[in-house]
Amino acid sequence: MEPRTLSRISVGIHLLINALSTILLAASNYTMQVLSSPTRGDLDKAHRSGKWFDIGVLSSRNLSTIPGRRLLLCIVLGFSSIPLHLFYNSAAIYIAATIDDYDIFLVDEGSTQWRSIASNDSYATLSNAKWSGEYDTAIVHSGDLYFAIDGFASALSNNLTTLEIDSSWPATVDWKSDLKGTRTAVQALSRMNITANAWLNLTSVSNGTTPNYAHIAQVLARNVPRQDRIVFVLSFLLIVIICNAVKLATMLYVLFKERADFNVTLGDTAASFLCFPDSSTEKMCVYPRDIVIADVHRRLANDPYEVDQDIDDEAGKLEGNDPKVWRKHSHPYTPPVTISRSLGSYFIIAVICISFPICTAAAFNVSRAWGTTSDIILGRFKVNSENTLLVAWLANTPQLILSFCYLSINSECTSMAGAYEWNNMGTSRKGLRVTKPFQDQRSTYFLQLPYRWSLPLAAVSGGIHWLLSQSIFLVRIDYYDRDGRLLTGSRLGCGISGLSIIVLCVSFWILVVAVASMGRRLLRVRIPFAASCSLVVSAACHPPSNDQEPHLKKVQWGVVEERMFEGELHCSLSCRPVRKPKPGTKYL
């Protein structure tokens, strides 16, 4: 089968593989987010101890506080993804067939032998500029190589720019077919100190009675049937099937056995606190996130001085001094830096730093070969189970790294979408977006992301994983003799496509820059910035006493009519009319 046809088949197979893996990753992601989401009991327990949960995102912070059973399920889902990334794309191996048995012939252009060869349809014509590239490669697809010679030269001229033509050589030089075809021989023949690809360098094979240079009139190569193919590795397919079965069983268990009401979204959490307000966040309706966390933590110490001092210290970082006073301000779409977000950002930066020199090297050595049509192969390992496993890991470890980057980027996008959704609760009246909607409540997006975000992000993620599968891949080299018989000594290696690497790196950089740029945009704060913090959501959910089932109705955050605490004005999500808070006004 022709390489281009096989390459298209390989592209199609890997597109399907990466589409399926993207769906699996998203489903596993969502299940892990559900498992790491708190119940109302988890929230109350955490708030009473001065702790809090991340809401609406897959957070490593939550894993340390959820029950052990749910933590174990998260671990199973996470670890079952690793073999998928390491073996999924290598389940289909490209086998490149190379001719390892051919000879090189030099024939007089005017001879009967050459006319016989030239009239034979079994030979293909190669240009003077292309013949060395066809044979100076790891994968040779043609057989015996014939050069039609019409002149000779004995030496280079003194200025090394022209050849001194030596007419004393006879028109025909008796060359026997004893020049074994190897990559080294081809390199020696094509090595010239002048720009003259119509000449052969014979110095490496000259015996003193033959010329040092020969002029090429025409080049022919014997056609050999192509033996390239794609095979599936049964052991890798079994690993993939087992891991998928484990994932599916875990997700079905969560779907049918985990009956707890998880607060997966900010809307779920807000609905819970509107139905049953949390006393630990009273009088904090306009507090910034950091001050809410500090105040709840200090209140547990039952030390009013420490509480007030901590609030003053935190408030000093903001404009003004009193955190109970509403102020106009803006905030980036991205939440405050946490340890997990810092690690994710540093990891992505490290990947960019590593990919830049790789992309630069590929740019200087790039060929037009895409994916499996590339003949650049790293490594020559004997074919056995251990080496197959090793090379598969080497080829697919970047897939695992790319998945970690995707999780960080997905978490960043989810945080930004959640921030936008939450901020809109201060500008318009709408139903809460929850996982199980009733009455005026709205259905949640998949993974808390609007479809205009999640679908392009999933498509880009799958596309980048596919580009990676075209950039570095498992390949097996089979060696054949001149008659098409398979020889012993097949080898395994990592195929490399420089063109695919460049497209991959540029696509990844564009994605990172686009997400980072969106995250740095400023959001005019209309409601205290939650940044997925359960304490801030709780502080915004102390509705007035005359609100009837506000969690089921359309709500908006603002100044309510009832003065609830110490006779002061109060802000909350409410189903009743609210006013926008006035800058410089105190609210409890």
C-alpha cells in the first residue's frame, strides 16, 4: 500500500482514538469533580472548623476533606487514565518496510545495457536532485540504483568551484555490480565540495585505475512492491479495554450508588444556603474573599481582638479600611493564586520552555513529511515485548504530560466561566444553575462550562492530542531483500515528524496565550468575588425572612428591604426586589 494512503488511514485511526480519549477524559473529569464536590454536611463540618471547599471546579484541595470512599473512587479514575494515555495511541503501529538489499550500478549512457534498462517499466526515473534523498534515509523503498554516466573528471580545479574534465578516460569504464548499496555508500557518492548534484564522487571506491568523479546523465531505480502496513497490538488493546471497563464501572457506580446531593456547581451551593442559611458567615455579605476566610477562621478562636485585628490587616491590602463598606472595584477573571493553580501554571510554563527548543530544532530540520510519512526514526530496538513496551512509553509519555496541561487549562476556564456566571447574579435576575433543576432553576452546563467554551476547548484538546500522535509515534521497521522477502532483524523506534511538531507547538502556545489573555481581563465586580470559595457563597446567601423558597425562584444579589443584622443594611441573593449597593455604604 502506498505511504500516503497508509498515512491517511493512520491519521483517521488516530483521529478516532483521540476523539474517544477526549470524551473519556471529559467524562472521567466530570465524575471526579462530582466525587470531590461536598455535600451540605461536608460544608457545615468544614465551615465549623474554619475550612472551606472549592465549588464548581476539580480541586485537589477538596480531596483532603472528602470521605475516604469517594477519595478512593477519584484515585481509581485518575490512575486508570495513565495506561490509556501510554498505550491508546500505540495500539495501532505503523510498520515501515525498507529494502535492505540493493546494489549501485554505473552504466555507460550509450551502452546496450542502459538502453535495455531504460526501456523497462520496472524502473522509475529519479532526478539528479532527488536520488540521494530517496536512498540516504532510514526507510528505502526502491531496489537497485542505476546511474547513466556520460563523462568523467579526475580532480577538482584549484578554486574548488569546477571540475577538471579529463578526456583521457575512455568513453566506457568497466564498472562491476560490486558496489553494495548502503546509506554510507550513497552519502559518499553524493558528497561534493562544489554545488554540482549532477556528479558522483567516486574517491571512496576509486582504486587508482578509475576516475574520481563521474557525470550523471540519468538515474533509474528499480521498483519494489511496497510492504508498509498498520497492525494492532493485541496486548495494548486489552490494556485499553480493561482501563475503559474500570472507568465505566466506576462512573456507573457513582451514577447509581452515590445518592448524596453533591454541591457540584455554585448554583447548587447557593440553593443549599438560601434554603438553610449558614450562621458562620453572617454579617459578611460584602466581605472580600480573603477577609471572609480570615474572619471565619478567627471566630473559631473566640478571640474578638484577633478577629478584628485580622480583618484590619486584610482590609489594609484593599482601598479603604472597613471591609463592611461596599466599594467599586474590578478583578481579573482568574481566581486568586492557590497552590494547585500555581503548580499547574508552573507545569505549563515548564512544558513551553521545553517545547520551544524542540520546535526550533524541528524548524531547522523540517521536512514536508507529515506524520507517519516521515522517515526520521529515533532508536533501533530489537522487537520483543519488553522493548515494545519501552518504546510505547517513550512515544506516549508526552500524551500524559499534555493531559496534565489540559486539566490545568480546563480548570482555569471553568473558574473563569464560574466567575462570570456568579458575577451576573448581581446584575440580572435569573434562576440558579443547578444539577437537578426545579421550577425556575436552570440546568447546569457540562463541567460548569458554557457550550461555547466547552465544545471548542474539547475540540482543541482532542486536536492537540492528535497532533502529538502525529509528531512522535511508535514505528516498526521490517527489512526486505530485493525480491520482497522478509529478512530477520526487525527494529522498533520512535518516528518523528518535524512538520507535525511545529504545528503542535504553535497550536499549544496559541491555546495557552488565549486562555491566559482571557484570564487577565478585568471583571467589574457586582457581587463579592467568590473564586469558587464556599464561604463567600454562604456569605451571599442570607435572604430576608419574607423570602419564600428563594432557591427555587429567580434571584438577584443586592440590597434587600429588610434590615437583618443590628439594624444595618444587608445584601443577599433574594427572590424579592433588591437594589444595587452604593459605594461607600456599610452593609452587614
